[in-house]
Amino acid sequence: MVLFVAPLLMDGGWFQIVQYAVSILALIVAWFAVQARQWWWLLIFIPIAILWNPVLPFPFSGPFWIAAQPAAAVVFLVAGAVIKVKRQ
């Protein structure tokens, strides 16, 4: 949900919190994809974790970066619906 409101937070100091949340959650979803043996999700979530990385942030701005926020949110929603890990 934070990615849907991220374009509104880009100008303030709150965007760093968005970056931390997105990076960490992208790595968590990537781990679930590995556990579910759906390796191809790594091609999506590792770049998301890198692009939203708050430690060494990229100086992105403009309409493409603003559009990337809700696009990444949709990717997270699709992954949440598709990636299923069997309980042991």
C-alpha cells in the first residue's frame, strides 16, 4: 500500500522509509519465490530491491520514477496472489 502513496511522499523525508520498506519486502517476497521454486520472480524482485535501496539510493526523479511506484505495487500484489509456498 505504501507504494501507491509513494508519489505523494517523494519530496519529503518520508520517502526514505518507503525505500526501506520496499527493499526489505522485495527481498522477503524473493525468498518466498525461492521457497516456492518460482525462480523467475527473482528477475523482478532483486531489481526492485536494488532500485528502492535506501543505503545507496539512485537519484531517480521525473514521471518514469513516479509511475514506477504504483507499477511496483501492482507487481507485489500479483506476486502475493501467485506465489504459494507449501506448509510443512
